[in-house]
Amino acid sequence: MKQLPRKTDKNLLVGYETSDDAAVYRLDDETALVHTADLITPPVDDPFLFGQIGAANSLSDIYAMGGRPVTCLNLIGFPSNDLEPEILHGIVEGALSKITEAGAVLAGGHTTDDDEPKFGLSVTGIVHPEKFWRNSGAKVGDALILTKPIGSGVLFNANLKGWVTSVALEECVRFITTLNRRAAELMADYEIHAATDVTGFGLAGHALEMARGSGVLLNIKSSEIPVMSEALAMYEKGMTTGVNAANRAIIKDECQFDSSLSEFQRELLVDPQTSGGLLVSLPESESKRLLRVLHDGGIPDASIIGYVTPASDQTHLFFS
Ligand code: CO
Ligand code: CO
């Protein structure tokens, strides 16, 4: 996207130059629009759950900017010759349940014929033009909080082979159908310096974008990262995903690992997430208080996973 031609507009506060989660456009001194669009292929067979996951995943980018979603448009690819219309209805119903939970409204959308089902939303939200969160801005002395466990990518792939227990799969689905709304609302009272949501590039990829954009080093302690049940075991059994290699390549020049981390633990750090948690950077002095508030607010897996220190060479990420 960086190479695309562009027109500048002083009201476009966030465009595509900084690989942020959503675009932000100022309407006036009080209000800015937040725009995002995303669509995914089904990680699960159940149409209703697929709709919920696709919607939660798309809404998440609004929360990652500190915004409030307002209107949503369905973006649907559907093989109408091969699949029953009930499946499409199930997907949209699932999405609708999450859109409603988000306090937003489904205002329309577009369906196109496709070889396999795809679903997502284009979401428009609002935010204060001076109070939104960028994915850069992390400061030395900050602590990093992650609100959801990682590992959904390898679990969904392993599930295709029947390797995952139903308990672990249900737990995974519960995590990724959970909106980041509550987490973002609780964070609104804190001095968030940078925020993003963890999605396709994995924890390492999204953390690197934050570190690079902020000109700092993120020191992340692997033992503090919340991980979904059985996710590490799936890598140890030889499972991976179609994007781990690409995600590894993205971070390789700017990321270092402590030698004690196994190759499988490193794979987990680039495991692609769907509808992952929020990763935020805030003053260390506020982080313990926010962590308590998140735990008390029904987000028990939130964890302080590391700290922000000065960048020395080209290394922007260190996992110990
Ligand atoms: Co995002
Ligand atoms: Co996105």
C-alpha cells in the first residue's frame, strides 16, 4: 500500500503510510471518522460462528484506534451455486449478533460470487480527533499489556486434522468471538501511548510495527504472554500455518530471541491471529492499575508482557 499514489488532505489524520489499524478523518474539532475493512475465510465450519468471528475481527480495528463503531457494511464472497442460502443467512445472523453487541448497526453491504466463502465488514466509527490511539507512540519506560492469548492460527489448522480437543477449540472460539470493546472502554481512562490489535502478522509482527513506528525496543518476556491451550503442543507436534514463514521473514532483521526459546515457542510468536487481543503501551506506573481493572472487568487473561527501552541498533524487538 505504501507505494500507491496518494492525495493529501489535512483532515486525513491517519492514512495508509503508517500501517495503522484504521484510517482517521477529522470532521470537526470534536469528531473524527474511523474507517476500516477486512474479510476472512472461515476458520470454523459453523456459519453463525464464522459470522461472529468475521465481525469481531473487523470491529476490532475500530477499538484498536480507541474508537466507537457506528455503522457496518457486510463484505461477502459466497459460492451461491454450491452452498445453500441458509449458510449465508447463518453467517449474517452471527455477524449481526456481534454488531448489535458492539452498539453499532448493520446498514447494508455487498455480496459477490466467489469460490469459497469470505466474510467481513467495512466499519465506520467515531473518535475524538485528538484522543485516538496510533500504533506508534510507545515511550521508553512504558509497559506493554496484551489482552487475549495467542495461538488461534495453529489451533484452527490443527483442528482440520482432528488434533485439537473440543475443549481447547471451544476456548479458542470463545476468545476470538469476544469483542475488544470492553478492553478498549476500560483503557480509555488511561494514558495509552500506542495501541494495536494482534491479527495476521502475529504478536511479533504487530509488536514490531509498534516498535519501529515508535523508534524504541520492545522487550517481551515470553513466559508472561498468555497462550491458548494446546497451541504450543500443536507446533511441537509439527503443525504450522500457511503464513508463519512469511511472518518470520518480516521480523527477522529487527527481532532477537533469547537462546533459551525453543523453535516452537518462536513459531507461536508469529502465529497469525484472527480477532486477537489489544496490545497497548502505557506508562509503567499506570500499568498495574489498568491490569487490575481489566481482570476485574472480565478480561482475566490480560497480562503485562514486557517493557519499552531505547533502541540501540536495528533491533526493535527482543523476546526473552
Ligand atoms: Co488491526
Ligand atoms: Co485489519
